[in-house]
Amino acid sequence: MTTRADGRADDELRPITFTRGFTTHPAGSVLVEFGQTRVMCTASVTEGVPPWRRGSGLGWLTAEYSMLPAATHERSSRESVKGKIGGRTHEISRLIGRSLRACIDLAALGENTIALDCDVLQADGGTRTAAISGAYVALADAVTYLKAAKRLSDPQPLSCAIAAVSVGVVDGRVRLDLPYEEDSRAEVDMNVVATDAGTLVEVQGTGEGATFPRATLDALLDMAAVGTEKLFEAQRTVLAEPYPGVLPGAN
Amino acid sequence: MTTRADGRADDELRPITFTRGFTTHPAGSVLVEFGQTRVMCTASVTEGVPPWRRGSGLGWLTAEYSMLPAATHERSSRESVKGKIGGRTHEISRLIGRSLRACIDLAALGENTIALDCDVLQADGGTRTAAISGAYVALADAVTYLKAAKRLSDPQPLSCAIAAVSVGVVDGRVRLDLPYEEDSRAEVDMNVVATDAGTLVEVQGTGEGATFPRATLDALLDMAAVGTEKLFEAQRTVLAEPYPGVLPGAN
Amino acid sequence: MTTRADGRADDELRPITFTRGFTTHPAGSVLVEFGQTRVMCTASVTEGVPPWRRGSGLGWLTAEYSMLPAATHERSSRESVKGKIGGRTHEISRLIGRSLRACIDLAALGENTIALDCDVLQADGGTRTAAISGAYVALADAVTYLKAAKRLSDPQPLSCAIAAVSVGVVDGRVRLDLPYEEDSRAEVDMNVVATDAGTLVEVQGTGEGATFPRATLDALLDMAAVGTEKLFEAQRTVLAEPYPGVLPGAN
Amino acid sequence: MTTRADGRADDELRPITFTRGFTTHPAGSVLVEFGQTRVMCTASVTEGVPPWRRGSGLGWLTAEYSMLPAATHERSSRESVKGKIGGRTHEISRLIGRSLRACIDLAALGENTIALDCDVLQADGGTRTAAISGAYVALADAVTYLKAAKRLSDPQPLSCAIAAVSVGVVDGRVRLDLPYEEDSRAEVDMNVVATDAGTLVEVQGTGEGATFPRATLDALLDMAAVGTEKLFEAQRTVLAEPYPGVLPGAN
Amino acid sequence: MTTRADGRADDELRPITFTRGFTTHPAGSVLVEFGQTRVMCTASVTEGVPPWRRGSGLGWLTAEYSMLPAATHERSSRESVKGKIGGRTHEISRLIGRSLRACIDLAALGENTIALDCDVLQADGGTRTAAISGAYVALADAVTYLKAAKRLSDPQPLSCAIAAVSVGVVDGRVRLDLPYEEDSRAEVDMNVVATDAGTLVEVQGTGEGATFPRATLDALLDMAAVGTEKLFEAQRTVLAEPYPGVLPGAN
Amino acid sequence: MTTRADGRADDELRPITFTRGFTTHPAGSVLVEFGQTRVMCTASVTEGVPPWRRGSGLGWLTAEYSMLPAATHERSSRESVKGKIGGRTHEISRLIGRSLRACIDLAALGENTIALDCDVLQADGGTRTAAISGAYVALADAVTYLKAAKRLSDPQPLSCAIAAVSVGVVDGRVRLDLPYEEDSRAEVDMNVVATDAGTLVEVQGTGEGATFPRATLDALLDMAAVGTEKLFEAQRTVLAEPYPGVLPGAN
């Protein structure tokens, strides 16, 4: 029987850790680890909304993803130094923003913005799915903070939890949560963003240099559901602990 | 019974046209129309490959998507004037490139690049799916051109045809090929890139501000297959005509 | 006797076509063709004026010229991807704007802006003169649109028509409307922008790598007048047709 | 009789000064003054040519024009800080380069480049014509330097002198060498670049917000010829003095 | 007696921690903490040197400093998104590079580059001095790695250790290692980079909005020496432990 | 005894010249020369302050330093053309701004900005110290101008004079005011900004590729004091002359 290089079963996630309160300035700050992939996810509350949304009375949620230069196996160059953001960074930032906007009622924020920053400290495959899963925990903490600060018009603006996982076909087998070693040679690669209410938020499947039948897509989606269930459980467990910092009004 | 604003049935494409030989300088040049959406798709052959591919003996295929400022209902600002490419442009350019690379054997090109340019002259929803479908026809013409010029090591480097279509849930109904009026208020939106061999290349489904059950995903994929079948037929019909320009060696 | 490669007499224009209503979103949209040179010219009305003009009560007219990557014989790189606009693009955009501002009373617009976009779909010499000539027709349509929308304080803000043509010395002969094949080896090259009132708006003559006597300049200006007369006639003919779209208030 | 604010006759230049050897590092360095307009023009010789010219055996000449922030009546912002070059700067840089390439045989340079830098220290109208006239003197010095260094294959690569002057219609009168006060309200404005062989290099006439008859164009060209004659005389006088620095091989 | 908000004596450092092997891809990776200030410092070895150094046979060492958006009390915007690097970032990156180049013999590297990346995860004053002190430890690890890989021509290219500390005048008192709360209201602020051989590498003292006598400078330098001594001790202690990862050739 | 290449004693400045009224548009305009180093320093008064300072009632002072391309021995490329400002330029601009803000009471300006532009016409070492010393004279003239225009709430907002000088260790000797030939091979290099009240504003000492003992730092500071004393004397002498232009209200 073919086994994975790291000894996992095909439908097994890597060790998952969410460390809340990883840094102290943002309202939510989480270090998420999917095996060797480590992403610092923060949720900062800033006043005001983008120009096109002003006067609507609605808040906004935006996300920025970035890879530290030394996060990859070979050092990659810094986008601020190059003076422009690459297509991959743009694409993932937009995906994270869309995914997290699916769970929050922005009307409750008033004209304020939650900025999610997902900075990859170490990359080993699945950085975007780790970022989404971790950003949800940071967002939940920011909501707790805003609630304590009495800055929400609706006390529970989050309608569900959000998590994401990668699945793919590697060595002809459908596998869950691909590390870099598998991801770089996968025949098909899919990222699935789901809610703990059992629905889907975003599905992106791609066969770079290959194509795949509908049956494979179905098998990948089944496998992803196994992974997101476990992620929701891990999120629930860690969020059962009290807010890691000092809440406004606490004393 | 609810009908669509333009009178179509839910599973009906807009009128589809591919005009080959739309301009004369590039090896392939196609104006593709999905109803009021019109995209000029060209395939230009240039010598050399990107730095990271040099010395491999393999060719490359890349794509750039762009919206002319006056293509949209309200004029949008020009990205060259702003000095940077937006996230949406980046994301679609990458999608087109990945999609078309799925059908071509780049080894046959030697170290040459095919650049696909998809410039939207008029936008009415589905510009990325029209672009992919039209780019395939331009690519097929460029391959014919290269073959006549005896610049291919393999006489038939295309393994299949590629087409793409949008599907979505609008007014609670699963619909095919959304125009702007439907796209802008769709609850779920999905783009499906497929091959005429019956396989999938890329699936991107998203529920901005909403989520959707697996059953909806299945219904959307079924509906997309109806659309791509008709697109393959239209591509075959138009490509049955001779190459629209003068081939090298012809006289 | 020396004849031109395309069989034209020295003082003969290439076939000239203006297609109004080429696209439907902008108030004016014209495809202009000078032989194989094809430029899409649109006139879009947007609210507001640039900062330095605010509070003046006056409108503004601006122009942006751009070459699609596949418009040239060899594909040229996209300025949005390079992140900056080249000197040639800047220079032509400014020329188009200055030229068209010569015929319009901007006070009639109030603090609104007309943006002229001239995108070259196919280049075969004379793109800037085709752009100016086509932009005038798009502007005339935009004015018709604004008048119907009752957004003009003066019902006829256009004081004259504007057209432009290139002239040059090729093979020692003064010639009208140079295609790329002549333009690229012309000893002297001149662009003349004129009004149908018989006056000049802009004259740019240059002898790259050569110089020319005053007598040549005079002969070039005479030749240009022949060309602009025919262009005004073609503009008048096409503008005699009704507005190609639906005017505000029409029903 | 209408007189000019500075007391000059209509066909009179402002006081013209060329100071050679203004700085010591470049092969040619000239401060040119047209009245209160002062431009530092330098000619630097650098190894190599732009990529598109490599392997041709030919040299190249390029020019960059720039306005110091405090050169204008109101401080203008610095283009390096804005991160992009404006259209006007681009346009003038290109004009200076084209103009000076008209007098030099680039084959004599081998694959080397002469970079002309024209930095405006103080602006009072006519900065581009002063820049061209001063750049010629700097270029002549650079040629003397290269000849002494035995780096020219042809001992006299300059075929003529180049000078430029502005002319315009102000208060209904044709006038020579407009200062800012006249330039800013001129009805027609023309820049003429000429050679001391009596030929023209570049003619740019424009009527921003106005148009002009052919007769005016003729009068402007006549007036310009008066001005360039005097500029050639001034250039000859100053260049009759020895090279202002130390020539290679001198001791 | 005035005491500091955090209870420290004037000449007392905050708790200092160096965590080696913080991430695993770079040859050296250190999390340095000066109290609440936390900086991830990595040393990556890349092939080749900058163009101006090619062919010299010498290596190079460069540094890039960056602040994560959520590192500061109020979220700051991301420089890659703004498309340019700010002056402060530039200044600190250059300081770190100069400081670390003082301790290494670049000839030993051959034509290879060590890139130091200092990314601030959390900022509370003294980020540049923490970065320099941590970068030294990462550099020491990278040197150990290169030595094991037999890529050094000199087995001990480091001539000394480097550390840095901030000192300042706050509330009229000379104090060591200022946190943000003190730094933001310091009358004089100085950063001192020193070697464990007792010499200085860089001294930058500034009195923004104030000036200071020479005697104050002397007192600040005395105080800094107290701080750097303790930092060298901490570096020595942590570097006494074995290399935290797997060395080439180890098994 | 070792002598300097230009014959100066170790503690001797190069010939120092301040030419006030070098150009006429800005309120203050000074050409400062430290030997062959020549910098044009202007002080322009503009309305308004940066966004972060609006509503404070306080003015602002900012500085921009730039090197003309032909100012250096080998022509350097133009930062506006490269589209970004280099680290060295950023660093020096910030230093000049900080240094001059130390002598002025910005409250006296109201919400207006003084922009100091320091453009290096010719570089021969010490450009930043010449720029600071010259900028003070330009600032003093701008203050005189503003006072005459009755735009200051405090008639004497300058609390002291500012000058700067470089010192270094060359050939093992401490030397004052290094020209390029010494600067490029100095073992230690320091820039000292001081006030004529005997205090220090900024001290930046660096040993690129070397380190230095505290005793050297002390000797360098002593030497710098000798130089700044002479610079203050030269500033006082030149500022004893009347304002070089026409003051508001003068007639």
C-alpha cells in the first residue's frame, strides 16, 4: 500500500494548532500551524470604510496575504522592494477576503473596517487554507473585542465558522491537506472553503497541465468535507478558552 | 414561471459568435461574442521563454486579460495610467493562462512563447469565460500558422479543445451564461473550464456574501456541461473553415 | 513614374471608414479605419473635473491613447504590466486632448469631464491621426447625447470639426497618409491637425536623422490640406445619419 | 504702439548666454540662459547602447529633461517622489533627443551612448528651446573630448549646429522668444528647431483652445528664422574659445 | 525618585531572548525579543552577487527590514500594497546591512550573498536595535551552516560579534533600551551598534525638535556600552548551544 | 609629514561659499559650495501641511535631497526615470529635514509648509553636510520673506543656526571635511550637525567594513566642532548682507 512521505493516511490532516493572542496589539492575533506551514493571522479594527462604501452605514472586511521572503525553501524576493504585488498574492488576498465576508454581518460594524493580515512565516503547502482557517479565529476574537467595546449594533454578527483545506490527486490517490512535497507534483489541486453549517463558500479546483473527470471532483469534495469537519472542531476547542488579552471595560 | 430578462431559458446560452482573422498581425486573432460581451483574443508567437524556463527546451504559454476603459457601463480607469494591475485583472489573466496550458504540449514549441491577449471591448458579464473560449480558437489558429512555418516538432500539439462558461443561482434558479444584470445579483457564481474530452480543467465557485450546499454545486456543474458542449460545437464549426490569413509557404 | 506599394497616388488617402455605435456603453463610440489602421474611439461622460479645475464651473476634456499589445507587427509589451506609460503614449495622448479641446466650449458642460479613449486595435501607420479624426466623431455623438439629456448649457458647444492626417517625404516625394511601410522609412514626417474652418490646430513636423528645407514644409502643409478636406467630408457624411443608440428621453 | 513688458522689440531675443565648463565631471557642461530661464545642459559619455541597438556597431544619443521643483513660480512636486514622469517631461525629453540626433553621425561613436541631461534651474518660458540650444554646445564639447581621447572613428561627426526658439502670437502680434508672462497667454505657440545649414529639424505649432490660419504659421516660421540665426552666432562665438577643461592626452 | 513605567532601573535592559531555529528553511532563523518587541531575523544564502560586484570573487551581505502591518499599536499600511518603500524602512535596512558587514570577511563566501531579513512581528520601541542583535545570531548560524557545507574559503569569517541598543534622554534622565512609551517622548534618541571587541560600528544620535550638549552624548555612549555588554553575553550563551537544525553532511 | 592631496591641513575646511539669491522664484535660494561640491538649496513656502498635521495649527518643514545625474564622476541614473527613490536619497532627505526642524518654531508658521530642496549640481564628497549648511541660509531668507509678508505669528522663529560637516579617519589621521577622494577610502566616516549655541543636533558615525574605538569618536567630534564654528562664521557673514530679492511691501 502506498503511504505518504510523512506517514499520514490519505484522509488525515497534518497536526493543526491555533495559538490565540500570538501578538498583543491587534484585536485578534492567531498563529495557525498546519504541520510545518505557519501563518500569523491578525484582525485589526480601523475606522472608516473604502471610498465606494462611504455613507452606506455598512462596515467592510478586507484581507491581505503575504509571504515573508525566507518562508519558502528558496528565499523569494520581497514584493515591497519589487514595488508591486504579484498575481498569486493578489489572488489569495482576494480569496481570503471573500471567504471571511461570507460569515459576518457587516451592518453590525457600522462604518468600520476589519483588516485581516495573513503573513506566512513558514510555507510548506496549504498556506492559503491555513490562512483562512486561522483568520476565522482571529476574526472571532476581534468580534469579541468589539462587542466588549460596545461597538457592535448586533451582538452576534458571525453566522457560522469558516475553515478551508486543500485536497488533491497525488500518485493517483485522493489526498487531504497536501504539504509542499505533494502539492508541487499533484495532478489535480483543489481548495475548498466551507462553513460549519455544512455549506460551501468557495471551491477552486485546477488541473495545471492536466484535466480531471467529474468523478474526481466529487471524490475531492468528499475528502475536503472530512478535513473541514476536523478543522471546525479544532476551532471550537480553542475558542472555548477565554479571550487571550484584556477586553475593554474589563478590570 | 419566472423568465430571464432577455427571454432565454435557464439552460440557454446567449448568441455565440467567433470571428476569426479579426486583425491581421497576430498568428491567431479572434473576436468572440457572448451576447453583448465582446472580447478580442489574439495569439502571438514570440521568440524565447521566461528566464526560469530557459535551457529547458520547452516552450511557454502566457495570457494577459484587460478591460478597455469604456468597456464597462461606467468608464473604469486605465490600469497603465494607475501604474499597477488590479487584483481582478491578475486573477483572470492567470486563470486564462492555466486553462489554455491544459490543452497544449509545450515541448512541441521549442523555446518559444505563445502570448494570449484578451482585451475586452465591451463587457456584459462572462468576460473571462468568453475570453477562454475565444483564446482557444486563436490558439488553434496560431498552431496552424506555426505548423505551416515548420516551427513545431510535433504536428498536433493540441490534445483537446477548451471552453468555459459561467453558471449561477439567480432568483433561486440555476442559470447558464449570466449577463451583467444577472451576475451582479447572483447568489452563487461559478466559472467552469472544460475540455471536449469530457473532463474539467478548472472549477471556481463562489458565494460572495452567501454560502451554498453541495447539491447546488452539483446542479451548477450539470448546467455548465450543457453550455460547454454547445461552445465546443460552435468552435468546431468555425474552425472547420480554412485559416483566415496567409500561411507561411502559401502562394 | 514611382508608384506607392499600395497603388495609391501621392495625394490619395487610404480607404477611410467611420463606424458609429461600435460599442454601446459610452455616449460616443466609433471605430475609425485608415486602411489597415483601426482605432476604437470612445467618448465617455463622467461627473466632476480634475482637482485644479474644481470650482471653476468649467468642464474638461481629456484623452488617453493606447496600443493593444497585438496591434503591431511584432507584439509589444503591455504598459499596465510594465507599470508605466511610455513617452510615445504620453505624447500622443496629450496631442489628442489638445486637438479636441480646440473645437469645444467647455463652459457648456458644467463641471463634467469628457474622456476620449483611443485604443488601437490594429496599427499600420497614422494611428494618432486616425485617432484624432475618429475621436471627433465620437465627441460629436457624446455632445448629441448630452444635449438630449439636457446636460448642456449651450446647445451647440462644438465650433468646428477636427481632423488630422499624416504627410511625409518618402522616396523623395511628398505623400499623403503614410502606412507603416512608408512611415518607417520616411525622410520627413508631419502630422497636421486642422479644422473644417480652414485653420490649423497643431502642426508637428520632424526629420528624425535628417533635416528639411522650408519649401518641403510648405509642400507638406499643402498636401495635408488635401487630406483633411476629404476627412471632413467623410465625417460630415457619417454624422448626417441619426445617433446610433438610444437617446435619453427617446421612447 | 504695443510694446512688450520687458521692453524688447517683437523680433528680439532675450539676452542669451552660454557658460561652458559649468561643472567639471561631464565631458560637456553648459549653463544656458535665455533671459531668466536657466538650464544646466550636460553631455556624458557612457559605455554601451540600449538593448535594441546592441551589435549594430552604432552609437546612441539620448536626452532627459527635468524641472527642479523650485524652478517654477509656484514650487512643483518632484517626479522622483511621485514615482512617475509626467507627460510634459516625457514629451520634451523626446524632442531634445530627436533634435540633437539630427546633427550627429552616431556611427562614429561605436557602441557608446551620449546622455544629454537638461535640468532647469529656473524657468521663465522657453525652457525646451533653451535646453536644445544649450545641449548642442554641451554636445560639441563632448565631441571635442571624445576626439582628444581618440574614441571617434570619424574626427568630425557633427554635420551642423542645432538651435531652437519659441515664437507665438501674443496680443495679436507675432513675437520671438516668449517669456512665461507671454507664453501663458499666447494664442498660438510654436517651437522651431533648426540647423545652421538653413534647414528645419522639428516644427511644433499649437493653438491650445484656439486655431490659426496658414498665414500665421508662415509669419511664425519667418520670425523663428530670425531668432535661430542669432542663436547660431552666439553658439559659434562661445565655441570659438578653447575647451574649458582638461582634455585627455593634454599635459 | 523617578522610576520607569515598567519598573526597570535606568541602566537596565528589558528581558532579552534569542530563539534560534525559529523557522527551518533559512540557514539561520532567530526570533529576537527585547521585551514586547519581537523580530524574526533570518539569514538566507543565495547564489550570486549584485551586478556591480560580479567578477570580484567577493561575496555580499544585504539586509531588508520590514514592519508587519499589525505590528504597531495602530495598524500601518503594507508597503507592497502602496508600491513603494518608505524612507524609514530604507534607512533601517541600510543600517542593518552596514552594521553586519562590519563583522564578516566577505571574501570567504566567494560570489554568494547572505540576505538578512528582519521582519518585525510586534513593535514596542527599539526594533532596529533588536533586529541588528538578532541578525548577528542568525548570521552566526548561517556561517556554521556554510562551513559544514564546505562553502567557505576561510573557516572563521566572523571577526567579532555585533549588537545594538537604543539609549535616550527621557524625563531628563539617560535611559537604556527605550520602549515605545519612552521613545515617543524622548528628548534625545541614540542608537549604538558595537562589537564585542569594545569598538563602535555605528552611532546615530538625534534630537528631533531639540538639541543636546556633548556631555549628554558622552553619557549616552557610556550607558549604551552597559547595554551592549549584556547583549553580547546573551548572544554568547545562546550560541553556545549546538546548531538548531540539520547540518549538511550530518547523519 | 603626511599631507592631504589638496594641500589642506587636517583641520582645515575646503573653501566655503554661500551665494544667496541664486535663483529668484523661491523665498530663499542659496548655492552652497564646499570646494568642488556645489548644492542648490531652496526654501519654498507652500500653503497647507501634510494630512496627519492638519487642524493642529502648526506648520511643517520638509526636505528633499537629490543628485543630478551628471553631478557624479560617472553619470548616475535619474531616480524619476527609475520610478523610485533610492535608500541613500531617502536617508539624506530625512536627515536634512530633521536637522533644520531643530532650529525653527513651527507654530509661528501657522498651517503652512516650508519645503527645502537640495539639488546637488556637482558632487565631491560632503554633499549632505553642504546641503544642511546651505539649507539653513535659505531657510533664514525664507523667514525674512515671511516676516516681511506678515505671515509669521512670532517675528523670530529661528532659535539658532544649523551647520554640518563631515569628519573621518583617512590614512590613519582624523580629518575635516572630506572630499570624494578621501571619503571613498575613509576608515571611519562621521557627519555632525550642530547649532551655534554649542549643542549637537545629529551625530552619525559609521565604520563601513571597519570599527573604531570610543577615543576615535571623541577625536572626530572635537574636529567637527572646529569645522562647524567656521561654518557658523561664514553663515553670519553672508546673512549680514540684505535680503537678495524684493521683499513683500518693499517699494
